[in-house]
Amino acid sequence: YTAPWIDSAQCTSCDECIGINPKIFAYDDQKHAYVKNPKGGPYKDLVRAAEKCTAQVIHPGTPSDPKEKDVDKLVKRAAKYN
């Protein structure tokens, strides 16, 4: 397992990740996104957030649950963001 992370200083505060899952993502006091709880939702949400991030600063890591539905496809989609 590799934890997800964000290049927070490069965040543009676009709200894409927060809109996908506010249990995983949050803003710091400078309105830069960070990973609040890497296990706050499915790996699918981390991958979708990385894909939608306008600044391309989200790195979804690897899944914490290897039995998540379509995990092999998600890992392939996430590869270019890690």
C-alpha cells in the first residue's frame, strides 16, 4: 500500500476533489487541498479525483483494499498520476 498524496502548494482550489469525496479531501487554511483521510472512501474516488484535478497534483497511490471492485483497472488508470 502506498498512501495517496497531493502537491498541496500547487493546488488551484478548483473544488473537484472535494466534490468527489469530502471525507478523503479537505482544504488547509490556505485553501490548498490535502488528503484528510486516505481511507475515507473507495480507491475509485482517489483515481477519479486525480483524473479530474485541473492542476494535476493528486497522486492516488495504490489501493488499500486489494479486493475493491475493478481494482486492476483502477490501478492502470492511476499509474500516470503516481
